[in-house]
Amino acid sequence: MAFELHVAGGDARALSCSVVSAFCGTSVNVVPMKENSQLVFGSLPIELKCTSGLSLTMPHAIVKYMCSTSVSGKKLIPQNTLVLEEWLEWVDKTLSAAVNAVLGGDLSPTLDLSPTLQKVTSGIQKSKSYILGNTITLVDICVWSTLFPLLNAGAKNKGGCISPAVIDWFNSLSSMENFETGTQAILAGTSPESFIELACKFSAATWTPPPKLPKAGVRNILVTSALPYVNNVPHLGNIIGCVLSADVYARYCRSRDYNVIYVCGTDEYGTATETKASQEGLTPRQICDKYHKIHKEIYDWFGCQFDSFGRTSTPKQSEIAQGIFKSILERKLLFEDGMDQLYDDTAKKFLADRLVEGICPKCLYEDARGDQCDGCGSLLNPTDLLKPRSTLSGCTPRTVKTQHMFLDLPNLAEPLQKYVTETSVAGGWSNNSTVITNAWLRDGLKPRCITRDLKWGIPVPMDHLKDKVLYVWFDAPIGYVSITAAYTDAWEQWWKNPENVELIQFMGKDNVPFHTVVFPSALLGTGEAWTMMRSISTTEYLNYENSKFSKSRGVGVFGNDCQTTNIPADVWRYYLLVNRPESADTQFLWDDLAAKNNSELLANLGNFCHRTLTFLDTKLPEGLRGTVPGVTPVHVPPCDEFGAKIHPLVEEYVSVLEKQKLKDGLRIAMAISKLGNQFFQAENAAAAAAAAASPKPAAGDAKGKKATPAPVGKKAKPAADIPVDIGRLDLRVGKITKVWRHPNAESLYCEEIDIGEAKPRTVVSGLVKHIPEAEMMGRRVVVVANMKPSAMRGEISQAMVLCANNPDGTKVETVTPPDGVPEGEKISFEGYTGEPDEVLNPKKKVFEAVSVDLHVNPDCVATYKGVPFMTTKGPCKVATIAEGGIK
């Protein structure tokens, strides 16, 4: 088979493809990529075109597909494909990034290749030959190709000290025929030095694609996330509240071929930064540099794909913010006035808003800040607080009058009201955004001070006030503009183009008034045609195990913590999105994270992906296996019926995503996945039924071998084609006869449950936070009796209690059988008469597959696919939860 590889000059991935081609005995024609090609998933694009018409654009898929085209190529794939995937991902994300940085001349102590290559060194030293063992694999080829510009004989070792083991391994491979053949095909008569020169240029260009600009005739969407404060590590509530949510919506826009850019960055000026710098013994600039890097690394790990991730402490930010200030001043919508400000005599400084706490004058919340009350959401001035206290010294500050500049909001009220009235309807603002904004307008706008007595900030562009800075909540939203300006000099095409650009912003609810009142008023005050926010997507609070996140108290999960759990980023993304606090506060619960991963992400979506990929790899004709063939317009009744079910869901998915209802969109996507599983299951059952109905040899199998019956007195193991449904579970009525706290886990109970056997079974349940211990004793429950016994924190659990939970996971209730049903009675389901497995095989994930169809109906009856859990006395129910899930 012949291949055509479209790739940028100097891209080491072309070298790996060429070497693989040499092993496979095929030919690769390298076609230089066009200049100014846009990035694909954070890297310059690469595309493999085959004579069959197949086109691949993912590096992993390209080299694996090439290997699959020949017997010798298949030998390059190790038996453990999971290990292969891990290595290829490491090459793409870690090794390539480090090599690109070194080649691009950006070498620093953190980019020394020695620690990066320790992974390679360990593999080689362990096997004494190649990275994964005694034979060459695709991993060796990809690592060798990536290192070629650095370790080739003609290259300068810019990466610092590299172990002799790696150098010997590299040289050994370089001398092999297939590596030489692959290299010559790429060099095409040029010297290695020429390729290395191209590689350096490629590396320098890898992360700087040409900026996207608005286009005529298409939807141009500008997506922003509230800029996270740079003074701390973001926690999960911060991440889902704005950055991750905006990323998901931007991905959706890209999938719809909208012309979209996603802009975010760190908010770096103000009191919070000065305070943090003082605490850590650093300058504000040093603290900004430190935490900007931390934020970017965390969001990169979560897979957030920004078009521009910048910062507000830049000359461009000062230029644009001061320009807006001057424009408003020229139109006489700024005025100077004296302002009472609190001064700390102990600390000998004026206190910024966030350095003052006290009692809110509106709701009497005792820990209101000087800029905002978290109790009622009101924006405040420090002098509004009752019993104010300095957070620096704890003393009661005194009031001192000082001169400041005020934004004349009363004179901007009319155009602002018109903007809010029209845009809140056209843009479909969320209810809480509308309520908060209208409350401001209804109460009457008051002049807003936009300067502060600080050092770390943008200087006020007035000679007599140059020792003051712009208030962070005046300059921070302008960061969206300046970060876009850092992305493209033609930033005004995005920000001063209201007829052709839609601005959609994501944030937590506490940021709403600054984005719907203060920032729009500032833009209106300039008299210029700015791109104003069309839609706003806000969230409530994500809490941690029924308490608030707190870095100072060590409460919660923070972005850097996630990276150390060995839980993949996509699992975190799924859990945060399915738990997104769109209309009410939600809870992060460790038990719920595990449950949703196992019973939803794995059992539903993972199962569907596995079935689909298995089908593509095993059921298609030989030449098409592992590919997605084109659609042929042939009507097949089961497929037509399936399409009829899917079509309205896809339309609903698009509808809710257009309104930034991400949680609903995910729910619909999972419903589609569930239907896909049911379709595969139904078709497999139909195929099995057809096979069973066909004539078979009476005394033996198809090969004439005598069939072996199941041993007498033992249950036969379930055949592969037996449907995975509720009939596979052994569900019984039980009664808790003893309960105690798990000695090694605060959130777990240990119970003894009578299920009609000679002695009760020991069960471990995560119900401590939902049901008091006194209410557990004597409780009648439904248990899964054929689970494989497992150790949970040192205690053996011999069954599992079924419980219902409400949609946000804050309420959990046990499934309860009717009174009078004896312990040990089996639960039945009309239409499902199969014998349960003797023991559920954990590797088969039977329970996980079945559990996605366990639900509570509107009458609080427990059901499987709408069929009630039945006993001789009636259906099993839950106390109050309607339309919840069962786990």
C-alpha cells in the first residue's frame, strides 16, 4: 500500500512514519504542509492519505495504522497495547514538548532533557536492548525519531547531559537498515544538518499558529472565561465555574465549524496579589509569574484548549485600560470626588476592599468583605460595613478622606438599561444573571469608584493622581481585550465589531454584576462601537463533601491534586460537567465520583465506545477494518428505527448547547450512548437467536467434535451471547441486623444483613453521610447477592445495598421492599426470566452495564427499563426521591 504524508518540514513525526514504512515494505510520499496551517489539538497538523481514500490526522492513529498494513509492521505493536498508548501519549505530550523547547532555543533548567529521558533510560536498562523488551517496537521508533534532531551525529547536543544508555541505544538503531532507509527517504539528498535546521524552525513555530480573525458569512464567536485570580491554586469549583465550562462550549463551537476563539488568562493586579506576595516573601511580579505558570499547567492537564491564555499585568493591558479611561473622561462620564477610605494605623496603609471585613449592612452576614457580601451578593464599599476590621492587623481602621475617580453610572443608566433589556432576552441570559442585574438597576445605579490607593496596578493616567491605580474590577474585564490584543494585532476586528461577532462569557454568579453592569457601562461610556456581551453562562457554587472549598484550611480538591490521583483528566472533566452547578449549588463527593465513573462513564459511554471500536475492528471486510467507512444510503429497518430515536435527541443536544446548557447537553449525549448500547445488544441478541434457530449437528459441534455437557449439579457459565440484563443479577430482600462504623473509613458503615441464609452476610456501604447509624439498624433493603466478595479498606463486603440518589447526588435513600416480604425473597421483573449468574465476574462489568437502566419512576417505584422491582407483596420503592438513579 502507498501512502501520502502531508507534514511540515522538520516535523520528526514524518521520520517515524518513514521508518515504519521501511519496516512494512511500503512507500511514503512526503508532501510539505502549506504555510500558515492552523494548529490541530495544540500542534501543527499532520495527515496521512492512503490510496484507498482513507485519511488520518492523529499521529498515534497514523503510525498504528501503517503498522497494521503488513505482517512485519504488526510485529512492531507490543502485546500490551495499553502500554503502547501510554508511551505514544508521553512522546506527544512530554518528550516532543521538551525537544521542541530545546531546539527552539528556549532551554532552561526546567527543560533539561535528563529527567525527561529517565523514562527511556529505565526501559533500556531494564531490558538491556530496547525500551519495552528484547524486540524493537513502535515506541522505539517514535522516541528515536523525536530525538533525531538532537542526537544525530551532525547535531549539537543542546539538551544537556543525556545518559550513555540512551545514546548507545540511539546509535544502535541508527545503524539498522530500516532506520537508514527511512531516514534517507525523509532527507531526500539533503544533509542531516539541513533537517535539523528545519526542525529548529518547526519547533519555534509549533505553538504559534496564525491568529483567527472574523470572517464574512459565518458565525464568529468570541468565548471568554472569567479570569482566575493569580494568587492561588484553582480548586475544582473555580475550574468548573468558568475555565472548563468555557472550554467545553468552545469545543462545541469548533465541532459546528463556527469561527470561534477562546480567550482566558490570569487576573494579576490588586490587593490579593500584594497580600499573597507579602505572605510568600516575593514581589508581586514574582508571585504573578509563579502562579500564572501553575494555572496554565493545570488547565493544560485538564485538556483546556485556549486560543490565547494570557495575563493582565502587561503593557498592552495598561495601554488599552488607560485608553478606555481617557475616552470616558473626555465624554465627562468620570468625575473626581473625595472618598472616605479606611486606614490601618498598625499596618500604616490604606486598606483595599478585600483587606476589610465586617457585618453586611443589608443582610447582617458577619464575614462580608469590603467589596462584596457573600451572604446576599450585594456589592459594597468598605465604609458600608458595620464593625469593620482590618484583615492585616485585626484592628478597627479609621476613616480618612482621599481623592478618587468615579464612573458616573447614573448618567449611563439609560443606555445600560436598553442594552440589558434587549440582550438578556436575545442572548437567553440565565435566570440568576437577570435577577442580579435587574436588582442593581431597580435599586438605582450609584457612582462607582474605579481607582485605589495601591502600588501594584495600572497607574491612573492623570498627573495629580498618578500615585493611584485603576481598581481591579475596572481593569480586570479589560483583560479579555488585552489578551486578545496579545493574540492578534487586529484585535479590534473581534472587539469593535458588534454586527459580526457574538461575545459569550462564562463565570461564577459572584462575578455577574461586574460583567452585566460595570464593564458594559465602561464600554458604553467610551461612545465607541464595542462588541458587547450577548450571552452569559453562570454557575452557582460547587461545595466539597458538604462544606466549602478552602485552601487555607486544606479543604477540597485543587487542580494540582488531581494530577497526583492517577485518575485521568477526562474522568475529572466528566464528573465536574455532570455535576456542574448550573441552577443550584452541588456537591463534590468522592464516593459519587467513583460511582459515576463506574456506572455511567465506564458502563455506558465506555461500553458503547468499546462495542463500536470492536465492531469496526472485527465485523468489517478485511480492507476496511479499523476504519470508519463512508455512509451508503441503504435502508435497513433496525438502523432506520435506531436513527428515528437518535435524530430528535441530536436536535435537542444542539438546542441546549446553543444555550450553553452544558449539563443538559451531557445528559443527552449519555442518553444517545445508552441507546447505542441497546442497539448493539438487541442486534447481538437477534443474531444469536438466528444462529440458535439454524440446523446444527445432533451429536457434536460444527467441526464434528463431541459437545461437552455442563457438569451435573453445577450451573453452566453464562454464554457470551446471553443478554446482559437484570436477569443476571441475584436481587434479594434483606434486613440489617447489626451496624457499626468502618474502622478504617469515616464515610463507610459495616453491616450484617439477613438475606434468608444460614448466617447473615457482611456488607460495607458508603451511607454514613446520608443515613444516621440509628436509622440503619433494622432497615429492610434490597441487596445484590451475587457480587464477588471484595475487600473495602480491610473489611470484606459480600453483597451490595441498592440505593437511589437525586440528580445532583445530595440525597440518597435505600430501595425498600414492602412490609411482610420475608428475608431472602428474590426480586422479580416481568419479562426477564433468566437465571442469575452464580457470581458476577467483575471483569465482565455486568452490574455496571445493567445499572445504567436502573431508575426510580415519578411514583418513587424502583424500576429496570421501566419494569418495577416486584415482590409477592408489591413493588419496591424509595421514600421521597422521584426520577432518580439507582446505584
